[in-house]
Amino acid sequence: MKNSPLIAIGIFFPLVIVLVYSPALTTTYLYHDDWSLFFWDRSSPLSHPITPMLFYEIGRPIGAMVYAALVYPIRDIAHGAFVRGFLLIILLFCCWVLWKIFQRLGVVKRVGRLPALMMIGTAFLTPTFQTYIGYISNGIDLIAVLLSLLAAEQMLRAEGKIYTACFLKAVFLEFLALATYPPAAMVPWIFLMIGFWDIREKSDKVFMNRNMVICASMGIA
């Protein structure tokens, strides 16, 4: 089969990611700030002392709701593994979206499938993302990364007749990412710069100008 190597890699790659993060799933623990999950009245999902601060004081209303959704189900230390497992699924989805972005930018074609996957794997195995999985209170950062990646993917779809619809979706998704956790929302746009490697091989100035405007706009945001 023509796509057999890609299918094999597609199965092997997630297994490697899961294996690397498996201690977060098989060990019963909570990180130091996660202990605050036990010390609140649980009168509602948004009653945790941190959520008002996120919602009103520092302007992260989506982050407040995501935080509440992550911490509310935890009634025992062992429950943390289920939340970290959910975050790991989100991380795998981030990997898939970034793969789609690399395809649209021409990175996969330029460097090859395996090197492109190695870039993605290396990025999502860095200490930054390890804290997003191992530290439940940092889970909102990972959601912000996912929303921003989805915004980037929609922005790169914005061509021809579907330009306006994709552009508006991208703006909306990036707004949600910034309202979740602004510093993490900027992380995916670093990966987009890799796409400029491919520009040197292209004569399409529209491609170059569009990507420069996209990255500059997100950087300003």
C-alpha cells in the first residue's frame, strides 16, 4: 500500500508520546499547586478561589472555565491521573493539527515525513509541555495552545472563496486562545516560522507575503 509507511508512523508516533508521558498516568500524585484542588467548598464548578482571579482580574475568562472543568471532578489524589490522561489526548490532537499545518506550509514535502514528525515530537516533549501534562493547574495552557493551533490551521485555509469564513474562524479561535492563556496562545506561531524554510524554494510572493502578515499579526496580538 502506498500509504503504509505513513500509517505505520501514525500508529507508532502516538505510542511513543504516550510511553514518554506514561508516568503521569500510572503514578498517583498531585503537583504542589494542585493540592489546592481539595481546599474549596465545591458549591459550583466556578467556586474555586482561583477562577474569579482568572475571570475578572487578569482577563482570562475562557481559562477560568477550562480550569474549573479540569479541577471540579477531582475528589481524590488518584483522580488526577484521569485528568492528566485527558490532557494527553489534547496533546496528541495538538500534534495532529501541527502536522496539518506543516503540510499546508510545505514543511512535510520539503524535509520529509519522518523529520517533520520528529520536529513535532521534539516540540511536544519539551519541559514546557511536560508541565502541561504533569501539572493539572497548567492544563489551561495546553488548551490555549490547541485553540491557537486550530486558528493557525484555519488561517492557512483562507484562500479563494472560503477566505472570509476561514479568516473569521481563525480570528475567533485565536480570541478564545488569548482569553484562555495569552503566553501559551503565542507558542504555535513560533512553529509557523518553520514554514519560512519553504519560502526560499517558492516563487509565489503571495504565499510569502500572506505568511509574513499572519505571523506578524499574531506576534502583535
